Amino acid sequence: MNEGVPRYHIQHLTSLVSKEFPQTKLEKYLLNFHPEMDSRLSAPAIAEIFRALQDRDFTARLPELKMPVLVMNGEFDNALPRSREMSKKIAGSEHHVIAGTGHACCLEDPATFDPIVLKFLKKHKFITA
């Protein structure tokens, strides 16, 4: 495997979370898990994913969404400004920001994240319990 991919993976994951999270046992596990998980993960594959994402902008179509939409971010998420903008364009969407977390807010603070998701799912009758 390309040695640069695991190093990039660790740098990328670290950039998605709060500054404190990389010191936790969970983050240390996650940082070392994914590069070995899939032999198809290569520098060209990662570059192609980012290239594909960069060339697509569906922002103008967001108002067309008619289903319930939940947008979640961490306080330190680099996608937070874009997510705020996005949620404003989707009628009836809910946007929650979890304090003290980054992009991986679901991993950093599941005790806050999970109840928000469950409440949303119950509110829209996707689950009953």
C-alpha cells in the first residue's frame, strides 16, 4: 500500500475532530483502523473521490427536498458554515451544533448526538420507540 495514504488518513481524521479527541482511546483506535481495512484505498483513489466531489454542486437543488432533513455539525467542524447555509435552503430542516466537537461529532460525543437523532426520527415517525 502507498505509505502516504495511512499518513494522509491520520492527518485527515485528526483535522475532523476537536483538538482533545485525538488523545482519547476511541480516536487512537479509529486513527489506526481504516488504512488497513481496504486494500483499494490508494492515493489515486482518494484523489479521484475529492475530484468528483469538487466538481459537483447541488446547492441550487436543496429547496427541492421535501423530506425531513437533519443536519448535524460539531462546533469546530470545518463544514459548519456551509452546513448552516445548506440547512437554511431546505424548508423545515433541523440543524444542530454539538459543542466541543469537530466534524466527527457522532464519534466524539455520542451521548449528545444519539438523542438528537432519535428525537428527530420519532418526531417524523421513522421509528416509534
